[in-house]
Amino acid sequence: MMAPKKSGTGSNAGLPRWFDVTVALTALILSTPLIALLAIIIAITSPGPVLFRQERVGLNGRRFILYKLRTMRVSSEAFRLATTGDPRVTPVGKLLRKLKLDEVPQFWNIMKGDMSLVGPRPEVPQYVNLTNSGWQLVLAVRPGLTDPLSLLLADEEKLLTEYEGDSEQFYLETLQPFKLRGYLQYLDKRSWWSDIKVLLNTAAVVVFRGRNPTPTADEISVLSIKHH
């Protein structure tokens, strides 16, 4: 586990913990009937557990289990990035992912202290370099349910699908460094008000999906070269 590091004057000025817990608890209580209904539908339409559990890297490099409603068929395949039209995604899972309903169980992660409402999205261990100074700064704060990069890349699966080449290589060499720079810029100017705006914008993106088009793979590549 790595030692905490500062990530700019605004890195720890986000929403207070009590606010995270209050919103997460309220969301869990209000969404319980919906979660129960979706759990039944998932169980009926696809064999396997209702919840998807995956190890992610959180605050100070500590690993935790992230929870989602399962959207893919149970498979013994190794982890790989999901793309649009991925055959592993069930018909019900496709709808859950589109409406972001599969993310609802992460309010429990927020309650446990693994995550915050707003913060850099948690990554899987194999894609995190704990010796990288950028990652060290990002991991000095709790990961979040949403963040500005999640809004910009709201349709990341489509972006990976459109890339003509190895999608994993593109993710590791181009998209992830792009996201990492975005996380650092966000943390450097972070405030409680900026996090509130991210929450409001997230709600707008979910309700009015497609309002803000996701940059293309070529646009991401060009921006990455400019900042290299």
C-alpha cells in the first residue's frame, strides 16, 4: 500500500463524507424496490449471481470489491474491456448499462467508505501503476461513482469499438493516460461546488443520453499527442 500524497490545493476540498453517506443511504433506501425487481429479472433471464463483483484499486492503493448488477453472461474468460455489441452482455444487461442502473449497488461501496459520490473512477489492478506519480496523486483521494471524465466519455464502449486496432492497447497507451491527465486537472481545481456540478451534470447525462457526444478515438489520440 502506498503512502498518501497531495494532488494539488483542491484535491481534498470535495464533498464532505457526511454528505456522501447521507446521499448514498437515501439512494439505497429509495432504490431498494427497483434493485429487488431488477435482481429478479436478472436471475430469471440469465443463470448466475445477481451481483457482479470486481476488485478495484482505491484510496492509497488499497484494493476493494466493487459491486454492480450483473450485465454479462457468467464466463470463465479472463477480464477484457467491454465494447458496443459485446456478445457477453445480456439483453437485460444492455438496457441496464444504457440507463446506468447497473451502477446502483455502488452506493453500498460509498456507504462502506470505499468510494465517494464524485472522484476518479476506480480502475482494475492490472491497469494501475502504483509507481507512476500521476497514479499516486489520483489514488490520494477516494475513487468516485462519477467524475468529469466519466461525463466526457459517457459512451466509452462505443469509443473502444470504433477504434480500428487493438482496443486494449489503445486503452492503455492512449485513453487511460488521457483520463489520468483529466483526473489530475479536476483534482487540482476541485471544490465542493465543482463536485455538486458534476453530480447535476451526471443526472442530466443519464436523463438526456447522447446530449454530449463522446469524442472519437481519433480526437482522443490527437489530444493525447498534444499533451504528450
